[in-house]
Amino acid sequence: MRRRWDRHAVERRVLGVLRVAVVAGAVAAAAGPVLYGVVLSVRPFPDVAADPLGLPGPGSWDPSAYGRALAPEERGGFGLAGFMANSLVVAVATTLAAVACSVLGAYAAVRLRFFGRDAVNGLFLAVYLFPGIVLAVPLFVLFGRLGLTGSLPGLVLIYLAQTVPVALYMLRGYFQAVPVSVEEAAEVDGCSRRQVIVRVVLPMALPGLAATGLYVFMIAWNEFLFALLFLAPDRDRWTVALGVARLADFSVPAPVLMAGSVAVTVPVVAGFLLAQRLLVSGLTAGAEKG
Amino acid sequence: MSGARRRREEWHGRLLVAPTLAVVAAVVLVPFAAGVVLAFQEVRLIEVRALGWGDLEVSFANFARVLGGSGFWAAARTTLVYAVATTAGSLAAGLALALALRRPFRGRGLVRGVVLVPYVLPVVAATTVVAALLNPQYGPVNAVGERFLGWDAPVDVLTTRDVEVAGFPVPVALTAVVLFEVWKSFPLAFLFLTARLQAVPAELEEAAVVDGASPTQVFRHVLLPQLAGVLALLGLLRFIWSFQNFTDVYLLTGGAGGTEVVAVRVYTELVTRADIGAASALGVLMTVVLAVPLVVYVRATGRGRV
């Protein structure tokens, strides 16, 4: 009896220390690099080179790197604002199209019985797992033949195909939470299928719709491989991922590079933190069932 | 249910799925089929425009060239090591954090939000910051190493293949890209495991505690069996995603310092050498290898759909 209590006490003590260490380590690992990037972006570069571990003094904050990173090339900048505009167009178009497609598909998957439903669901899951780099080769060739390389609509089409399966999966979870009885009541009242979706299901699943849209937006905003393959020769069409990566290849001063990285990060992280609870519940909807 | 109503449901279902299906067919299924066909053609990027149906052949020359190419097997090994190490690290870190954050405390919500940041960070921003952290001239990692750990000279972590530690070669750049990927992906594992932990019935654990189980015994015999399903699914997904990962490795090292994974080779064949056939053949090989764990998982869990 005594030995077992000893074991319990020791375990509890050790695990208690480990718990604090794990949490502290995770917070430091998650926030540290981001904070470092922010600090580096406002420190004058000579100071950084002289003392890599120093912090900027209260008076020596220098936000000019942001101006240089964002300003167009004609005015001595690196054109990041233009890349952000491109990314915004691509990401918003992808989001609208993906949400529209997946609303229809998810509703059918949740509420309607039709021939081949399970096969279609399985297919969408397979697409989600399919290696992007493997598709990149034939897409590069086919889009080249169709003259779609270098066009933002071509890129939107690819992002749409890559995000629709996840969007559909997330929306399925939200739609399942809408009680069937409400829909049936609307049908009894004479609503058509389209009216049921537009007037009943969508308003009830609106938070989920927003979370799904945000997730798609983040994927499109962050994507790099296809932007690199399709847009690399045409600087005017670069998206943020490609723009920052290309700047890193040139000898751009480190603070400017960090300012650029921070600037492209702010929209997605802000959006994520705003909708965090919704996003998390949507992403992990299947996990509880194990 | 009346026949007319049933037919209408059938018809509506197909109609609603049609747009998604059309996009997936146009941008995933058709290109994949084209990729398989291209893998058996001896064709370069300049010739592909003139390629017609009549020119198609079945040639295994691409596969022979790819498999015999210098560095292929080294890249295959690197890819496997990278995928396995990343998966193990990501699951271990996510599990440790999920367990550590199980009991409520002040500020837990904030901690949960902060630890998700690496997952939502744009990859290109993350790699840029990490490259600065590791920079041999002004990076703080080397500064700490030289000032406090007695390093003789700064280490260019992202291009150095290995260093000798106590007489053993330790891979440097590969470790860095693995740690980066673990850092980037552990929040997702943490999220899923947290969600699953919340669904574990409290009675199970209470009963074990009443029976005198210690905390580690509770974990080993009560929690771990409950988490096994999610761990297997997360492991499968992470392995598949790491195995095919191009962006992170390319942005961090460009394949230097012993980090050339097969995905980077596909890109090199496609863009640098303009060898469509070889790039497609590599893609087909990757797909075949990735199908193995997927089939094993589906067989083991006995479910065809998730």
C-alpha cells in the first residue's frame, strides 16, 4: 500500500512539472518566431547585425521597412501592396466559388438520397488527400496548352478544386446540426427545395458558412506551389506567397523581408483569431466519434 | 414516400453535386489521368504542344531513367525519413500539449489560441522568419550558440548536411526541416486530440482512479485506447501530407544539405529540366507509394468512408 502511494505522489509531482514545461514550451515555440519577426521588422538593420540578440530601445523603433515593402517598384519599394491586391482577388474569388459549390454539395450529401452519393463523398475525400505536386505536372502541361498559365482565373480554378472537398466536409458538419424537423415544417408550409436551402438551412448554418469561407480564404491566400508554377514569369500577377518568396531570393534587407512577412500574415491571423471557436469546431467535427 | 417525390430527390441530389463534381473532374481527375499517360511518354516540355493522340506510346523509359537517376534512392530515403519523423514528432507534440491543457486554468483559452498560430501562419512568412532566425550572420540561434554554447563558428543550418557530435554524424538541415514541419503541424494534432479527449466519458477515468490507477496508468490503459482511432487517422493524414510536401522544404532549403525530397525532384524535372515524362513518372511512383498506407488504414478500420 505504501509503495503505491509513493508512486502516485512521484508521478503527480513529475507530471505537474512536465505540464508547466510543455505549456510554456509550446507558447514560446508558437509565439516566439512571430514576435522575433515583428521585432526584426522595426529594428534598423545595422543594430541587428551588431547585436543579433538585442531588443530595440524605446526610441529606436523604425517602421520604415513596412513602407518600403509595400510601396510599388516605381517608388523604390518592393510592390507588396500590389501582390496583396492580387492575392485578395484570387482568395475572394476562390472563397465565393468554393462556398457556393460546397453549400449545394454538402446539402445533397446530408439530406438527399441519390444514386452514387457514397461514391461521390469518397471521391471528394480522395481529392483532399491527393498530392498537389503530382497534379502540378499535368496541370502545368494542360493549362499551358489551353493558354491558362499566367492567368489568375486559371489559378482560381485550381484553388477551387483543392478547397471544395474540405469546405464540403466542414459544411456537412454544420448542416447536420440543423434539425430536419425545421426543414420539414418549411416544406409543409409549401417551400420548394431551393427555398428551404436559402431561407432555412443557410441562415441557421451561417456561422459555419463564415468559418468555412475563412478557411478556404486562408488556404488560397497562403498557397505557393501553383502560384510559383503559373505566375513566376509575370511579376505584375504575383500573389503574396510568391512575392515574399521571390524577395527572399534577392538580397532584400532583412527588416524589409520581415515587414513583408508580417504584412501578409496579419490578415489571416486576425481572421483566424476572430473566428477561432467556429473554425476549430468545424475542423474537428469528426474527431469526437473517433 | 411517393415515387414522384423519391425521383425528385434523386434528381436534385445529382444536380446539387454536379458543380463540385465538374470542377473536381476538370482539375483533378482528368489531369491525373493525363499525368499517368504522360508518365509513359518520352516527351519534353517543348514537344508537348505538338503531341497528338496518334503519338501516344507505352514506354517505360521514364521510369527506368527516374529510378536509375543519380540521387533518386537517396531522395526516396530522405522523403521517408522526413515523413516518418515529422508524423511522429507532430503527433507526440500535439498529444503532450493536449494532455497538458486538459485541466482548466486561468488563461487556458488564450494559450489555446496562441499555440494555433503556427498552423495558420502563411508558409512563406514562416519560412522567411525561420531562415532569419537561423541566419549565420545576424540570426539569434547562431548568436546564442557562439556566445553561450561554445560553437567555434556560425553554422549555416539550412545548407549544412551534417556535423559530428561525439563522433557520430548528425544531420543538420534535415533535422531543421523536420522540426519546422512539426512546429507547423502539431497544432492540428493538438486540436483533434483535444476534441477527442473532451468526448472521453468521465466515469471511465474516475473508475480507474478509484481502482487505484496512477496517472500514467490511467493514460496508458484508459485514455490511450480511446485516442487510438484519432491518432491513427492523424498519423495517416500527416504521413500523406509530409510525404508529398514540396513548399516547406523548397522554401527553406531548396533541397540543399541532404533535404532533397522526391517532391522537390518532381519540380526540378518539370521546371529546370523540362522533362515532363520523368516528372510524371515520379508523380505516379509517389501516388503508388501513398496508396499503401491509405489502403492499410481503410482495411484496418473497416470503413470505406470517413
